[in-house]
Amino acid sequence: MKICIVGASGKLGRYMVQHSLDRGYEVVGVCRAQSVSKLDAFQGRITIVPGATNDRAVIKQAVAGCDGVLVVLVPWGTQQYASGTAQAVMDYAPPRARLVFSCGWHITRDGKDVYSRTFLTLVAIFGHIARWTRFAELDDQVEACRRIFASDTRWTVVRGSDLEEGDSQGLPVWSRHVGDPVLASNKTRRTDFALFMVAALEDERLVHEAPAIVGCQTLSALAHAGI
């Protein structure tokens, strides 16, 4: 399988590169030119296409002939970075390619997610500060996901909980809606978030799903499993 990882140089992206290589995939990575050195550990094992991830020419080149595309959907800046990236991937990926996007729990597909007041307050505060400092634009990530949900591509949007570093605990568990008791621990190892993204490429059950995930060894996941 040939795959493209958009946002390969970040922490999540590098974990996805490693998991993909472990599975024997041919990997094309997209990252900003100034971040290429972060992928030195994979030199000779992956193809790197340097450039902004919302640059349509860059994405067109990178996804050509790919069976799957993994996208770190970041809302950096105020130039429609997330929506531009998502749109380019959907426009240029081969018609039957699996497209797997990452985002946070704040994204909702059907409005049935249940959020705590604290969570909503934190999202609102971060969104305001990020927009005021021109650091990020959460509304554009929402717009990106709206376009993905409305598309007829073979998409999955993986909604991550709070992340932590550490050794892998295994494939995270998931639910269709935030607020499900299984997600209550709100914690996932970053490497396992990446593992779920990569595994989703070949999991047909996740096509047109927006799974919210949590670590499989968290208290809430273990309680749900009756352990």
C-alpha cells in the first residue's frame, strides 16, 4: 500500500510514519520545507514532498497514486489552513483512496455529542486567544470537517482526546459520541492516536465515521470492558 502523510514532521505525523513503515507501507510525507530535518530518522525510507500542506500543487504531487492519505488537520494561522488542506486532499486523492483526518473532540458530526461546561469554556477561551494572536483558527477546522462530512470520498475523521507521551498501550477504543462513559478518562497516548489513524486505512467499518477515541488502558475504557 502506498500512502501519503500530510503533516509528517510533527509529533503525531512522525508516529504515523513509523507505524506505517512497520506495516510495510510505501510512505510519502508532506511537511514545510523548514521542518524536513525533523524526518532525518527516516532518511532513505520515505519520500518527502516539502511545502505548505494547503498548497494545492504540493498536495496534488504528494497524493498521486496513493491508496490512502493520513492528514493532521491543524488550524494554524488565519489563512484557511485546515480547510485548504482538506479540500486539496479531497480534490486530488485518487477516487477510491482512504482519507483519514485527525482533529479534536470539539468537532461534532451530528450535534449529538455531549460536552462538559469546562470543556466548552476551554475551547472558547483557546479559540478566542488563538484568533486574537492569529496563531490558529478553530472555526476553519470546523469548516474543514463540514466539507469532509459532506463529501462522497471514503473519509474517516478521528477525534482525539487529550494526548500524552509514553509507550504504546494498544489500539484505542472509540465511540460515535463524546459524552459516552467509555471516553470519560479523556486521555490517549500520542503514539496510539497515530496507531488508530494508520489502522483506520484498512478498517472498512470506519468509512464515513467520526470516531472519538480514548486509550484502551484508561480507567473508563477498562470499566467499559468490565475489567
